Amino acid sequence: MLDLSQLIQKSSRLTKKWMRKVIAPTHLIAKLSKVIPVSDRRYVTWRYFLTFGRPLDLSHPLTFTAKLQWLKLYGRPEQYAPLADKCAVYDYVRARIGNAHLNRLLGVYRQTSEIPWADLPESFVLKATHASGWNLIVSAKARMDRAKAMQTCQQWLETSYSARSREPVYKDIPPRIICVEYLGDPDTELFDYKLYCFNGRVRLIHVDTQRFTGHQRTFYTPDWQRLPFAYTYPVRSDGVQRPAALEEMISLAERLAESIPFVRVDFFYIRGQVIFGELTFFPDSGFGAFTPPEWDAIIGSYLELPRS
């Protein structure tokens, strides 16, 4: 087993390797699929092989990454569209854990021309409702390039994230832009807590730190024992302090996850309050790399697939 210093060094090299092996094949296959129609099954099979150098076993998947591909194809992900929709999920969260944990929704826009830039606060965040990771964080509106922001939002509205990523959970979500309150604090680093729920139970948690300067990702058990592996990004050398609201986050996540085979529930913990972020069904689209690689199978053993 790798010690901490070895894990930090190896996970840093992993990030660079992952960028070459995952991002590049994605663009290559996306370009090919515009010329040659590629089914979802063939797409994930090709991309899986290009990413990991091994075939994707959909008949008897054992690893976490393989089981996520199975769920894309056979887990009827379209049924979870209202939960993946960054706007509609507010109703789902409100019904299960109440309003207290929701970030303030400032507006919903179907066209960029509807965004009232002058009326928005000095700090805010824009998100695409029909995608994962399409966020525009504005910490100081006075320094924002409005033309560039509008161009980004327009591109989001005109692009099918589902067609590009082959994640069917986003397929039927109407493209919109939402504006939510900015949670950042200039004096405190904002930690992003992501709770992995398998069949309604939290089995592990990762914390994202330094997301915009040197992304780090560190894993813990639900009782906050550090886990000896990296996933896509380097681990944080000094670890992350156990949050005071850990038990509350676990309870809330399990109420939101219910009986879903797998979902990641994302929270922020700021100023003593747990704030809901989003529900993620396919982290890294199922193409994130584990170091050491045997953790792919260990995490995969937590996920019991539904009968097709």
C-alpha cells in the first residue's frame, strides 16, 4: 500500500495522465460521432478502453467505473432528470429536507437576453440547468467581462450536454440558466463535501479543495478516517479537518438519496450551515482514475446494480 507521500506524488502524475487519456479521447470520439453515428453503448465502450486500456465488461461489471457505464445504458437514468436538473431539483430537496439547506435562487432564464445584469448582486454564480460543471462564478461583477459571460451562457444554451457526454440523465432537461447566491468568503477557503450514496447509504466522502488554483480531492470514511487512494486529482497533503456538521450532512444525504442505486450528494458547509449543491449521478462521467487502481473494484463492490 502507498504511504501518504507516495500517494501525493503519484496522484499528481495521475492528473496529467488523466488529462491526456480522458479529455483527448473525448474530443476525438465527439468529432468522429459527427461524421459516423456512434451508439451510446459503442461510445462508452470505446472511451472506456481508450481511458483505462482494458475492455468494458457490461455483462458482469465489477468496478465502480464499469458499473457507472452500466447505469448509463441500463439503469433508466432518464427517470432522474428532475434531480439532475439544477433548477427542478430545488422542489425535490425542499420536499425532503426543507428550505433551510437551499442556496438562494436569484433567477431562472431561458435566454441570455433575460439575464438582468444590472440588477444582479455584486457576487453571484450562473449555472446551466442541463449539464454538469457548467458554472460561471462571479466574485466581483465590476470586474466581469459581460460580453464574454453572455457568450458562455449562450453556448451553454445551444449545446446538448447529454449528446456530448452520453449521460442520458440530462437528455430531457430543458436548457436554462439559473443564478444563485455566491457562497464564497474572501477570508475562508470554501470546502466542497461530496457524499457517495450507494443504495441510499453514505459509504464514503470526498472533499474538494483549491478547485481553481490546484485542485485537490481527499477521501474519507463516514466516520472521517482518511482513505489511502486518489481519484482523478491529487490528494491534500495535510488532510481536511472533520466538519462539525458531518453527521447532519450524512443524514441529509441519505434522505435525498433514498433507494437510488448510486448518487453523489454535494454540500457546502459555510458559516455553520449546510448548503445543498447538487446531485451527481456519474462522477467524472465514470471515467475517473483511481490510484492505486484496485480501489476501483473496492468501491465498485459497494454498488448493487438493479435487476435489468
